[in-house]
Amino acid sequence: MKPAIGLLLFLGAGIGCQSQPTQPKPTGWTEFPAVACSTLTDSEVAELVKLLPVLRSALKAADWSPTLRRPGENAVAALSNLVEGINVPGVGDSLKRAGTDWLIVRRTLYKVYAASAAAGVSAVGPKLAEQWKQDTTREGRWTYRSYQEMKRACAAVPKWNVMVLNKHRVELAGLDSLGR
């Protein structure tokens, strides 16, 4: 399975972008934070890649591991909880020593994860979507519904962000191993 499709299925559901990006979302929210739908730049990706060892070290010291999608949690809440969950004790200080802060890294993480979800949505071809639609099992119905909701959510993510993500996919591969 492609990593973007895996993230899509992990996140599962959501709609659009909201205008206020400052607060994590409860499980019922259906919009990405606005920052997740703002333009991702090559320089932001380069800075994040440079900071991955700092993040990895701080997260390891805090014994952090990513939170799996909780029952009843939609994609927006899952994405928010994934990003916000990285801000554990020690991360802020480590980032400060590296010359940046959590809010800058947070903004870029939202953009990268939303772009990854959008890439996953676009990678699902009509044949696979139809297969999910025809699957009448509980899991099949959930997968198709999640795909449709994520497809609507990802419509707000700039196509440019997906292009930037794809351009830097190799360098960003380290995101997959945070907390592991």
C-alpha cells in the first residue's frame, strides 16, 4: 500500500478547511485547520527535513508514539491529534535550541500531512473506489464513506502542496518513523 493511501485510511473522514487554525479539533469537527490548506513551500519542507532528527530525538526521549485513530474519530480530528500529539514535553525546548519553535513546525506538519492525505485521495482510482463502494461489509462501507469524506476534505488542499510533497517525498520519508 502506498504511504499516502495508508494515511488516507488512517485519517478516514473530513470536509474542507476552517478559518481558525489555532485549536485542535474534537472528534466531530469536519474541517482541516486553515493552516493545513495554506501554501506549502520548498523552504518549509527543507526546514522540516532538517529538524526531523531533532524531533525524533525529543520524541524518543519522551517515549512518544503516534496515537492511532480513535473509535468515532473523523479524519480532521485524527490529523489534528497526530500533529498536536507531537508537542510533548521537551519538543519545544529542543526546537528552540535548533533555532525554531513548535508553532512553525506545527504549521508545516499540518500542510505536509494534509498534502499526503490529498495525494492518497488522488491515488485512489475509480476502479478501487468502485470496489470499496460495492463492498457491503461493515469495513467496506466504512472505508468507502471515509474515502468520500476525505475526498471532500482534500478538495481544499492546494494541488501545489501535493506537488511539493511529491517533489520531496524521499526527504520526508523520515516522518513515517517518528516515534518508532
